[in-house]
Amino acid sequence: MAIGMKRNGRVILPLVAIVLFMSGLVAYSPTLYRLFCDLTGYGGTVRRIDSLSISAMAAAEDTVTLRFDANVAPGLDWDFRPEKTKIDVRFGEPTMAYYIAKNNTDEAIVGQATFNILPYLAASYFFKTECFCFTEQRLEAGETARMPLVLYVDPEYRDDPNTANNRVMTLSYTFFKQDAVSPDDVVSARDLKAASRELDRTFAQGGEAVFDNNAPRR
């Protein structure tokens, strides 16, 4: 019997260690993602272009389909979804899209999002305004935020033999709950609803958009 317990211990202990490791990985995914980009160069050097610089790039009728995906990590009781699951956009033409987030709890919650573009080869041609990712965002109890995003696809995408034949791209976000936050941190986190309204108002009034891209072109 003692031998059987030892054998079971050899099996159970590694499994427990794996579960704990994966739990920690989920909890710190936004931070690990940024560290990974810094260490490996995966994120590349951020390239910024203002809206005036791209006005001449808009292609005529040539389009690409953008699909929108939204995910919520375990432990965050939010609804999170794109307002539209897909849109067709012309190359080089800035286009507005929205994501919706709702806090289903009776307390203020701080979340943080990461994003990625698929296929990866398309990422270096995808530009968007600074949005709700990589920043701690606060939603009050039962609150809903409608988050604007302006984006465009560089027309050079069509000239790259690795991407030219693919006319479908997916923008995917994942929100994570920020657990290790003090009451002061909750208050100081970005007010997701109010900030989104202000950004939407700025875009509606013709405010200049600055587009970022942080994926390197090989």
C-alpha cells in the first residue's frame, strides 16, 4: 500500500504543479505578452501614421474582409463582443468599428486586454488607433461601454506575395481580470465607459486619428 501511495504521489504532484503554472500564466498573460514582445522583437518597432498621411492611399474598389473576435479569460464576469462580426473595407481607407463590454457584477472591476491579428503575416499591414488594450480599464457595477476603434489595411498588403491571395483578416481581443489591485488602483484605472464616449465624440467631430502598428515587416 505504501508503494502504491508513493506511485500515486509521483503522478499527482507533477499534475498539481502543471495546474498551478497554467493558472499563473492566465493571470499574468497581458504582462507576459508585453515582456515576450520586448525580449523577442515579436511586436517590432511601433510605427505611427496620422490620418492625413494615409488619405491618399485609399484604393478604389479593392477590399479585404475584417473579422472581429472577442474573448473573456476565466475569472472575469464580463460580456464582451464585437458590435459587428465582420466588415468589408477598402485598402487604405480608415474604418470605424466597435466592441461592447458589460460588467455583470455588483462591483467595479478592472480588466486588461491583449490583441492579435490573424494570419500573422497580415499583422504588419494592419493599423489601428490606440484602443483599450494593454491598459487597465475600469467598468463600474452593471456598466456597459461601447468602445470605438478606427483601423485600416495598408494597400501594400496586395503587393506582398505572402499575403496578396488572402482577403480575410481577424482582429481578436481577450480581456483578463486584474486581481492584484488595491482600492486606489481601481479608482485610478481608466474609466472605460467615459473614455470610450470621449474618444467616440472626438472621432465624430473629425478629430485627427493616429494609427499604430507594432508588427515588423520581414
